[in-house]
Amino acid sequence: MQLFNAVVNAPDDLDFRIHLRNDLIDLGIEDLMVEMRARANDDLNTQLNVFEDEALADDEVLLERYNVFNVNKQDPNDLFKAIKGVVNDTDSYQWFLRTLQELLLIPQNRKQRYRVVLIVLFSYNKK
């Protein structure tokens, strides 16, 4: 955990830290953290707390950047409203709308759905 914290918290760039942390979460670190907490090791718990505290601090800074408050990041409706409010009347609105249109095309077949999501994410990262 100390290595993860060192890697994730080292960059000065807020967006990059959040991306790194989200990648770890996508890989399942939160489930591992639950198991690690069960070990009741003080040093390990300190590192787990650092990971969680830094994530909360970065989220607060991110939301303040866009003057968005009281957003539940686990609620798709809250996130949608927040993002729409941030991009409304900006050049980014068209990209937001285009992304939503692409998401409508996600197939029901699980294998195909995975491929489409990867394509959307890959195309987003290239911009």
C-alpha cells in the first residue's frame, strides 16, 4: 500500500492522480483494501487511511474546481447532472453529447459491450 500511495500521490497534477487512483480501483484495489483492513495491522491501516484520505481530498479539489458540490460519485444521476452543468454552454458540451450518443450504442452482448467500451475509452484518451 505504501508503494501505491507513493506512486499515486507523487504527481502534482490532480487529474493524473485521480486517473491513477481510478485505475487502481478499476483493478479491484477496494476489495483488497477491505481484506487488508481485516488484518488489523496498524502500519497497513495507516497506509489504507492515507489512500482514502488523499482520494477524498483530491475529489474535493476537483469538485471545487468546477463549483460542483454535494455530488455522490457513486450515483450516475448525480454525476450526469454535475457534468452537464459543468460543460453546458461550453465547447465541451458537444463532446459530452457525442459521448452519450456513443454510449447508446453499447450492445447487449457482453463480449461486444466490452469491446465498445474499450473503443470509447481509447478514443477519449487520444483527445
